[in-house]
Amino acid sequence: MRVMSRMRRRLGLAGVLAVAAGGAWAVVPSASAADAPTITAVTGVAEGATLSGTVRIEAQTSGQVDRVEFALAGPDSVRWTERQAPYHFMGNTGATVPGWDAAQAKEGAYTLAVRAVGPAGAVERTVNFTVRQVAAEPGGDQPRPPAPSPSVSAAAPAGNAANPSVSNGVATFTASRTIDKFTVPNSWSQIVINAGVTLKGNFVIPENRTAALTISGKNAETSRLTGNGPHVKDFSRAGVSTDATFKLTLRNYTSINPRFYHMWARRAQVVMTGMRYIDDRDGYHNNSDGFSGGADSTIENSFIDTWDDSVKLYGGDLTIRDTTILHNGNGAPIQMAWGDYGRGTATLDGLTVISNSPNHYNQGVFSWAGGTEADSRTIRIVGDGFTRKVNPGMKAGPLYVFKDGVKNKTIRIEGGVCSVMRSTAANTVHGANTSGNKVIVTGCR
């Protein structure tokens, strides 16, 4: 039975990648040619070029542009969205020098698709290039390792003084190591996990922090943060944990099998982009919940495959774009609350939920798991911004679930396709001893 479960999970992941690739390039209807976005140039890489180091790729645009989407395909794959000019592939956050480090990529042929999207339409341009790592000339100068930082945090073990190396507030982990429960110094502005590096443990961000922090990987699949030990109900053991009120950016790495949540930052404005949250333990009691951020948070270009709730709509308004969530047997893709607390509206602008259990779901796509006081949550769907799929051999999960004992809760749906979003006896589960719960759908088509 365990072997079959693993096979199903591999099937699920393969299906997700295909769906994610298709979902990100949905056609945007044209509204006004006068304001149509245009890509005037893609700088930093030429058609047919051979790359071996850091390249600063920028999409230069005209017209009204809401966002620029980058999709790199080849031996490595990366998806990235920029919503503010300058539109650099892999961004330019704070002190981070914009650029994609081809030296960390696998050799081979690549295609970078660049797509500018605005209210009046969308336009795409592609560029093809090759990555080839250049070895040092015989007898020539060999690359030197980075010099140890003069100001490494005391949180890092003495034997790893240069891992991470710290320069101008940017801490870079260059080799795999155990970090256990690592307290992030307030002097750091960014943490970088190099390609091929696995950190075993979790990051704790002090409650008194106010300055923005970015945790990023050089490779979405091989830059990894993994739990160090068995499951424990301790928020300080979440993959990234904080009670601080600040801006937290998480991008382009994989969080796998954390000891508790993948991230817990209920007071922070979280920008999560290009992330992969995975629990492959197939357990019903891991509490491997995915996202729990504060008001005005964003999830985009990400993949979530947990065995608990994927997204908590607790801390305030949340936007989800171009993201795929596997709906496993345990947990809700979007959880309203497990009691009488929380608030927020979730705006869905490209969310795909894929049913991935052969016979049982204990939560719906949208679930309310506890509480008896009158309360409501709103799910706002932008255009075709919500899609449901079922993996081969799997059973479609319920759309709405009000768990046992839940009373007086309202899920409001704005937009979407009426035939999909309306609550019916077939897609809605009311648990034992429930009353006063309802789903209200308005503005659908």
C-alpha cells in the first residue's frame, strides 16, 4: 500500500508540472490596442548565446504593463513573475544584484519565454541560448573560494564560519549543513541557498524584527530546506517561523517535510514566489500545513503538496496567482479556520487544485473546520482564475466542507463559473451537528 501511495504521488507531481506550464500562459483578452503592452527588448542575453556565469536579463516594455512573466525551460526550469519595473529575471530585491546565475545551472539548451501582461492584452517573446560551464585554463588562475565574512552570526556553528558567508547583509549558504533551529540575525537582509544545497533545520525570525527579509534559492528544485527531526507541534520548528510584523519574501526554493508548518508568519506581509512546498511522508498527523501569512500577502508561481491544510485564510487578505495545489486525502487547499478566529478575502487569479486521493478526503477545497460564532470568508475569482483537475486514478474531492460541529459560517464566492462554484449536494459536505452554514455565490457566469 505504501508503494502504491508513492507511485500516486509521482503521478500527481507529473500532472502538476504539465498543468502549471499550461496555466501560466492563459490567454488574456484584448481590451484597448492603445495601451497594449509591448516588449521592446530583452537585454542581457542574445539569441543563440552561450552562457556560463551570472546574466542580468531584463524585459524592457512599453504600454500599460501589470506584470512580466518569465518561464525558463531546459535541463533546469524556473518560473518568475515581476510586477514592478525594472523587470529583471529573478528580480532585484534590496541589496541583491539582479541576475540569473548560469554557473549554477545544468548544461544544455534553454528557452526563456518572456510575457508582458496588461489590461489590454499580452505579448510574448522568446530567446534561445546554451549553458556551458567554462573550466579554468591549464596552469591559469583557479577560482578562489569566497573569503570568510568578518561578521558571521553567532548562530552559525564555529566550524562553519564561512557557511554561510555574509557580505553586506546577504548570507549565502554554499554547502549542505544542519542548521537546526537557526535564529536569523536582524542585520541580515537576505538569505541565499545555493543550488544543490540542502539545509536541515528551520529559520526563526525574531519578533522584534521590522526590516524586510528575503529567503531565496538559486534553484527551485535543488535549493532545499528540510526538517531536522520528527513531527512536533511547535511553531518555532516551522520551516520559517516568525511573529514579527514586517515584509517577508520567500522565493525559488523547496521546503520539504518540515517538523511543523512549512511557514508561519501570521503578522508578516509575505510574498511567496516560485516556491515548492512538499510533504512526501504520506502521513495524516504531520501538521505539515503550507502557507500561513499576514494581511496583503501573495502566493504566485508556486506548487504546494502537503498532507495538511495548504493555505490558511486567517491573517487577512491574500492573493494567489499561477499556483498549483494538490488536494490530498488529509487537509484543505484553502482553510478558513479551525475555530472562531481569523479574517480575510482570498483573490484567486490562476489557482489550479488537483484532486489526488483515490478514495477519501477529510476536507474540501474550501473548508471550515471549527467554530460556532457567526463569521464569513470571501473567495474572489478573477476571470478563469480557478480550475479543478483530477489526477489519473483518483477521485474528485468535495468543493466545500463544513466539519463536524461547525455552525453559522458563510463562504462567499464572487465570480467564477456558476456550474462549477455553486454549492450542491454532490460537492458540499455538512458534518455531524452542523447548522446555519451556507455558501453564497454571486457574480458568476
